[in-house]
Amino acid sequence: MAGISMRGTTICCVRKNSEVAIGGDGQVTLGDTVVKHGGRKVRSIRNGAILTGFAGSTADAMNLFERFEAKLDEHGGSLMRAAVGLAKEWRTDKYLRQLEAMMIVADADNTLIISGNGDVLEPDDGVAAIGSGGAYAKAAATALVHHSELKASDIAREAMLIAANICIYTNSNITIKSIPEENQA
């Protein structure tokens, strides 16, 4: 996405068998300075039925998160309809177009990347990643999905740790949420 600085965040979502998991690192930066090591960029909403993760400017991401929840209310909890509604509003609204963030949202059936360009993308292989270390996390998760017996939450954690070892804007303070939710840190 043009103009978006994705430094300071990696989010990775993995779907395998009957589980979907999303992981995010905890590093928050201001310019080139780390200001927080334990930020929470991954959330479980709707009584654990929907997972969200964001990359980009924290204030912008919080704004989008709130708007996404409102879209879920507006569309009766339908993830796909809420995502499309948010993307449409994001692309056409003069104020929202200035926001510098991206989101991954997932439920039991769908994984979606939402961008300010109006994109709602559903990955073919059940793996999605965004942010500064997104390419590293996606590559690692894709390999683990196809060549390991690990469950989705373990793959998301391992992929995030690999990204943290490569990307200087990603740390190893990982938060994982999953559906079905298991006692994840």
C-alpha cells in the first residue's frame, strides 16, 4: 500500500484443519525508537468468534478496529459483509483514506486482509501476513502448514519467531489468539 509505513509490526494468520490462529508481535516503535515491547495488536472479539490483528499506525489501527466492530453490528456479525463495508468506506471517505494501517480478520470460515485501497483479500492457502515482517512470517507459516504436523496456533507462533529473528521491527513478545480458543499467551 503506497505511503504506509509498516515498520514495527508483524501479524500472521494461519488456518489449518479446524483451527485458525492469528499472532502478532509486541514491538511498538516511534520512528526508529522502540517505545514498547508488549503491545497487543491481536484481539479476539464477538465472544471469541472473530480474530483481528492490525499493522501500521496505532491510532489509525484503533480507529479502523472500532469501525470494523460497527460494521459487524451493521451487518449482523457477517465477517465478509463487514470487511467489504469497511473497505468501501475506507476507500471512499476522505478522512479514512489518510489512515495508515492494515487489518487481518478471521472467523471459523474466512481469513481476510483489509487495506485502505479498498482491498478485501482472501488468501488461497489459509496463510496471511502483514506488516514489516509479514513476508518472512508468511513464508515460514506456508512452509510449516505444508511440511509439518503442527497445529495452526503453533505454526503462527513459530512463523512469528522466525520473522522476529529476521525483521528488526518485529520482536519475540508474541500474542496468539485462536479459534477454537486454547489457553494462548
